Amino acid sequence: MQVPICGFDAKNAILCPQCEAKLEAGQLTKADVDASIKIAKLAKTNSEIDKFTLFSCREVAGEFVLYLAKSDIETIRKSRTLYRTLQGEFPGKIWIVESEANDRKFIEDLFFPTKILSINVVWVPGGIQKTKIIVSGKWTSRFPIDVNKVTNIVKQLRELDVVIEFEEGQRR
């Protein structure tokens, strides 16, 4: 298991002077520390989680975006039980994204398992750049992903203004 803080710190839920200095300097966030401790706790009883590499964690309005290795994301997506185990440790919803993802892959990871048809940059009057996302299917009240939360996460973490539309009728 690899996490942003020292493995010893994660397992004992106490920061060493080096990790404390990184936190104070802004190299680590409180979300990084909290997620590292939670994942280390789960890794004690789950061998799959013990193999994970957590690169970082960002908190956006009570939601947690976990940046993991691609192989870890594939493991989580194959097992709903593993996802629920991780989700159970966090007070807000977790979003799993690839650590090395470009903007397109980042957005696709947030929308998983929904298919993204296209992601385009458009210019609106006033010289403002927006990212237009077209999602497969149509929006219903039972749509599994809160598009407002996705919009907020992309805005906060990637500094992109997004417009989300659905293939069969506009939603936002």
C-alpha cells in the first residue's frame, strides 16, 4: 500500500515531523491525511486494498475525489463490495479517478459507468471558454450521477466551466 503520507503514520493515525511539515507547507492536504489513514485501516483486513496506491485525495463540498493507480480503479470497478467498503469509510460520496488522467479521462472517470459521447471546448459570447459534455442516453430523475456535483468537482479541481447535455434532450 502506498499513500501520500508515511506508511507508519497512516497505520498509527499520527503524523511524523516530516509529514506534519508537508501538511503545513501545503504539499499535503487534510483530505490526503484522512484518506491515507482510512485506507490503511481497511488494508489491515482487506488484501486487495493493501495493494492500492493512493496518490492524493481532494475534498470538494463534502465529496472526496480519490486519485488512484489505473489498476486499482479497475479492481474497484470489478467489485461493488470493494467500492462499498471504501465508501463506508468516508462521510461523503467518493469519486474514483486515475492519478495521471488528462481532463477528458478525469471527466469520464467521474461519470463512470455512464458513457460520454463527446467532450468539446466551445466559446460563448464574451470570449468565455466552456467545456461541453454530451452524455449517452437521456436524463431522468433516477440518473445515477448528480451532474451538479460533477460540475462543481470539475470546476474546483480542473478549473473548467462545464455544460452537461444529454444525447436525448438537454438537461443543464
